[in-house]
Amino acid sequence: MVKNNSQQPSDITDIQIARLAYIGASIATLGDALSAVAAGLALNALEKSNSQNPQSQNSDQSKDVEDLQKQIDYLINELKQVKKMMRY
């Protein structure tokens, strides 16, 4: 019975380490997703700048900015959910 009591703090530590690893991986994944979105938007802007006039380019860029803002908001909400999970 004494061994079980001495192993419990180790189990708790292992769980905390696993949680931190999960959070780190989640944050890294969200960061990679954000980088991919930014790279896609940059590529899209470069392609459009070579083929369109300035007026339509501005409207396309504002739509792209709105889309990026929605994706950033989504990522922020995901981070908040991870933060809530850590409290439990």
C-alpha cells in the first residue's frame, strides 16, 4: 500500500506534463495554421496584383482581410478553450 501512495504524486506530475505537452502541441498547430493562412493570402495578393486593376484589387484585399480576421478570431477562441481545459 505504501508504494501506491508514493506513486500518486508521480502520476499527477506525469498528467501535468502530458497536459503541457498537449497545450504546446495545440498552440504550435494553431500557429502553423495561422502561418499557412498568411502565406496563402500573400500568394493570392501577389497573383492578383499581377493580373488585376487597382480598384478591384482593393476590394479583394478588404475581403481577404475580413477572412483573415475571422480565422484569427477562430484561433483565439480555440486558445481560450485550451486555457479552460488547463484549469480543470
